[in-house]
Amino acid sequence: MSSAYRVGSRPDSRSPTIWEPCRATARTPIGSTRRRSTSSTGTGDSPWRHGATGRRTAATVEGLPMTSEAKEWRWPWLGLVLRFPLTRIVIAVAAILAGVLLVSVLLLGLYLLTDFVLPPSAIFLVLGVPAVLVTHFIYIGFVRLVERRAASELALRGALREVGSGMLIGGGLLLVAIGALAALGHYRVDAVTSWRALIPALGVALFAGYVEEVLSRGVILRILEESLGTWIALAISAGLFGFAHFGNPNMGLRGLLAITVGAGVLLGAAYLLTRRLWLAVGIHFGWNFVYVLFGLPPPIAEGLFDSRLSGPDLLIGDASGVESSILALTLCVAAAVVLLVAAHRKGHFVRPFWARTTEATNNETMGEETSP
């Protein structure tokens, strides 16, 4: 893959650092080494621009939705602080979690203080939809106010197509695993409940599919990748995603590893392929919707099917859920590999900042040697 970084030869340029996020443009794909004309003003198509410290920077990674194409801060020190990856992650995660918690408490309080009768099956949906809306608008606000750019990763154009594709992938993977277990006699349906089971399944899938993806892929993976590169950011975000499920019923080490390696990497790969969140949201939604609908243990909500699993833990998973089944894990890992290969072929992988620094130094040295 050709170099994804362009470094200018001006004497006042700096090499990329952990504080210097990558520059986003929609016209040049990642991996492109095409140069635009430079100008001393730092405007237009020039790769030169004034950084938060007032110095000009030219080392960029093309095609990523990151902050250094943003408007500059009035106070340079504030821009420098807010450009630091950990600062942005803490701000975004804290704001989203606080918003979701606040709206959930308010809704539950209103429910308890009024005579409004809410069917138990609708609770997940009533709490899930506001949580999704709050998460969406807080993230959009964070991107605009802190990163000072448009949230291209949540652009609505093409969103339905990507969400639909993701639902087919996520739901399809779990349906294949369930079908294989049923064919082997390890999954049985004892009864069919009511169509109302679709409501909690929809609520659970909405909440987890959107809120968790914005936090795990939109915030953690995306921001870490700017500095640490794709592989390290993918590993860390997948690990944190698995750890976030440690409080799930009956969750053990095996289930934790399965969610990390299977779901965490698969969902991260979906983001890397599209550089948008919608495909990952669809995969997560599809998996959770089918999970609740088919009544898989441990029960999150009432499913459409009253079912049970029996057989060796290797095939049906441990008490934490079917995610730890060798069938489900193999399917998820295989799908993740396919998406990662496709993302790599599209040039969507980013190297860590220290590798970019080395290349920047080498390019500057070569430029000085070849200059007359």
C-alpha cells in the first residue's frame, strides 16, 4: 500500500505527533500520495495550515474524519489540550453516558410519578429511543464544538443502505449459528409467545446497536487510531468493548474473550471498511435483535420463542451466552477477517504516529539532499 502521509518540504514544517491529529478530506482516498499546490497563506487546497500553536503543519493522513481540518481555537492552549486524544475520549464518553443516564432517570421518574400505564414489553423501547436520540445529538455537538468539524461518520446519505446491510450481516451470522445448533439438536423451541416480544427486542437492539457503537467505534476507535494507528486502536477498542460487558449476567473470562475477539473486532472492522458508523450499527442491531427474538440465554427480555439450549459448552457457549460458542465465534472472526482485508485493500489502515514521524523525517532529509 502506498504511503498515506504527505509531508511538505518547507523548513518550518513539523513531523506528526500524538498531539497532531490527521487531516480529513473527502477528495483524496487514504493511501494517496498526491500533492496539492502549496501556498504561503495556508488556505484553499494547500496542505499547509496554522496549527494550534501557530506553526504550520503539513503531515496529513487523507480521508479520515479527524480534527486538524477544523476551525482553529481562539486560545491556542485550549486547542492543544482538546487535540490530545485522551482528553477528547474522556469528554465524549462522559457527556454521552451522563446524557443517557439523565434521560433514563427522568423518564423512569415520570413513569413512577404518574398514573400512566406502560406495558412491561414497551419499557426497553421507551428508554431506548430517547437514549439513541440523546447519544446522537451529544456526539454531533461534541464533534462540532470540540473537534470543530462535521460528523461525516454519521452523515445520513447512504445510512439506510449501510444499516440494512449490517442487519443482514449481524442477524444472518447469528441465524446461521442458531440453525447449525438446531440441526445438531442443541437448540429447541418449546413455545411461541406473542408478537409483542418484537417490541423489547427492538428496544434492546436500538439501544445497544447505536449507543455502544458511537462510544466504542465513533469515539474510542476513531480517536485512538489518529495517534496509535489502526491495529493498536482496534485492539484497545475491542478490549474495552468486551470489558464493558463484564457486568452482563453470568459473564466469565471465556465470554469476555469471545465478545472481545468476535464482536469487538468485527464491529471495528465494519467501521474501518466504511469509515462510517452505520454498517457497525446495523451489524450490532441485527445480532441483538435476533438474540432477543429467539430467546437465547441469558434472557435479556421476553423473546418471540420460548427456547432452550442443551449440549456441550463448546458448541452452545457457556452461561454468558451463545457468543462464546465456537460456532458463533468462528463465524464472527471469519466475517471480521473479510471486512479487514477489504478495508486494507481500500487503503483504510493508518500507521501509528511514530511511524509517520520517521517517514516525515526521512522525506525531509531526502528533500534537502535533492534540492539544488
